[in-house]
Amino acid sequence: MTSVLAAQHANRFYYGWWIALVAGLGLASSVAIFIPATIGLLVSPLAAEFKWTAKEIFLAPAFATTATILVAPFIGAIIDRFGPRRVIAVSFVIEALIMASFRYLDGSLWLFYARYAAFALLATGTTHVAFTSLVSRWFDRRRGLALGIALAGFGLGGVFWSFMAQALFDRLGWRDAFPAMALIITLVTLPMMALIVRDSPRALGLTVDGGEKSGAGEGALRQAAKVELASIGMSLREAARTHHYWVMLLTFCLVGLGVQSVMLHMVPYLTGRGESRQTAVAIQASLWAVLVVGRVGTGWLMDRFFAPRVGFVFLLLPIVGVALLASGASGAVALVSAMMVGLAAGAEVDVVAYLTSRYFGLKHYTAIYATYFSAFAFGSGVGPPATAWAVERFGGYGPVLWGISLVMAIAAALLLTLPRFPRPAAGAA
């Protein structure tokens, strides 16, 4: 650690950027990526071994959603009080243990669901709830870009786990694949979290956005003021009294419902259209890859333009992408459509994290953000099984995808109703 700090001072490289990068690694390994990246791949092997239907399997994320709604605000309050570092480390240990336990899955559908509930109840500290709080503590002026870099890890993780899970399934079988994935978390992710993550710039004698706490003059006073950002902001109760709190809650619930429904059903949709499983997995991975562009691009733009408008623009192309899928896209058109959807998945978490910090401050940021994460998780959990049910009901994906496109259009329109920030934000226009 000492050598890292020495290099930072010599090269004028702010340690907060290491925090953003390692936060990206954490998100790439989190339950928030593990569930959507692997659930679609489990449909065929679990259906073959246990005779479970796709509808029953896709119901599993709903149990994670329900647990998330219950536990996320509680975890957020713990992080606000004790800091994210310890919560992150403990959560990754638990995540790895639950992943390894999939090897012993039997024919009990309820024990299958219980594992997904346990992911949320015991490992929510691996998700955006902890990592957006962590990054926001280190940045103010460049918070949008820093969040974008960190949250891009979600997309990179989607690419990695889509291919890695399929490769492990093919080589080891689905049972032994899960302990192998748990081993990756234990040997790679967990040590990086322990070595690099620090709760705030104060822990290393630094200030928000860079610099040391020593010194005098106007620059030092500005830096000292930034250090106090974490002590300023609304409580959850005060935030809930504002109109825009509820508009944001509805908006990101709808985005979660729409985007996750498409993402989790991408492989079944494409194989149903006659694509090979390998091609379907590759197209799903492309969706995660473009998510990286969406998150970094969104973050960079939010530092310069009014964030709700940036989010609106990034939702337009995905609406077109879903409409193309509804029209029966396959092959190259399906690839482009999936990439369009990835832009929405790349924008939504960036936008809600940034808006939460700007509208409500950092003092109770994690507790407030956790309620949005719960709303997003609710939409994400309800959407995929509802989509599976609707596909059976209507005899195909076409009508269902048209409905999802409409839902996303409503979410985009709601973003345009949000007010200006209550205090000037760097780069907002």
C-alpha cells in the first residue's frame, strides 16, 4: 500500500481512480451480475435434469428481488454508519460460499429459490449499493465519470461470466462449474477488495477529487470543504417528501423491468428463433460489452450536461432495439438490437446513482440509493418470470416485446419531468 501511495504522489495520479477501477472489478463479480449472466444458461441443464420449466427457473430472480427489497435499505444504513469496506469483504465471502453450494442442488425447487434469496439477504454488499457509495465518497467534480468507470465493470463482468460460465458448463458440467466460479471470486476479487478499497480519502490523508489535507490558502480551503461533503444531505424520510424521489423510484423500477426482461430472455429468444446456443451466448455477451460504453459514456456526459436528459437520450436506442426484436430480428439484426438494449443497461444505474447524490447529498446516500436499488430489483425480478408467463400466454415473444418497448418509453419520458438540482453541480447545463 505504501508503494502505491508513493507512486501516486510521484505521478500525481489520484488514488480515487484506483478505487473506481477496483469497484468495477467488484461489480463484475457481484451477485448483481452473476444472477442475470447465468440464469439463462441454466434453463437447458436444469430442465433436462429436474424437469423444471423455463417459467419455474426464471422465477428464481424474483426471490432475490423480494429479499433485496427487504434487506437493501438495511444494508445501506449499515454502510452509511460503518463504511463500505468491511461490508464488501464479508459479502464476497458469503457470495462465494453460496455459489459453491449450487453443486449440491437437488430436485427441490424451493432450495433452488432459497439460494437466490440468500444471495440478496447476505451478499447485497457486493452490489451497486456498496460500490456507488464508495466511489461517491472519493469524487465530486468528476463523480459522473468515476461512477461510469466503476459501473462499467458490470458490463465487463457480463461478458466474462457469459463465456466463462458456458465454458465451465461444457468442460466440467453445470454442478462443478459453480465451485470453480466461487474459486475465481475467492482468489481474484476478494484479495483486491482487501488490498485496495478504503472507505474514504481521509483514510489515506487525501481529500475528495485529489490532493493532500495539509497546506494553506484558498485551494486547501476548497479541498477541506470537499471533505465535508459526506456529512451533508437529506435523510431518507426527508427525501421521500419530495416529488422527484417518487418519480425516480417509478422510473427505475420500469427500466429494471424492461431491460432485465430482455437481457435474461435473450438466449431463449434467440434459440427459439433458430440460432445456435453458441451464437445466442455470443449475442448475449455483446449486450454486456456495449453496456461498458453506455456506462462510461453516460458518466462522462453527466459531468457536463443535465443528467436526466443524458439518461433520456441513452434510453431512446434501446427502445428501438426492443422493437426490432419484437419484429422478429435474428442474426446480425438481433446482434445490433441486443447492443442497443445494452445502452439502457449501461445508463440506468449510472443515472440513478448520480441523481441520488446530487438531489439528496451523501450523508444518507446509501440508505436512499438502496431504496432505488430495491425498486430496480423489483422490476428486474418481476419482469423475467412475467415475460416467461406472457410468452406462454401469447404464443411467442413478439407481443410481449412490444409491451416492454412501451414500458421503456414511459420510463424515458418520466426522466424529462425531473427538476434541476437543488445546488449547482459541476458541469450541469
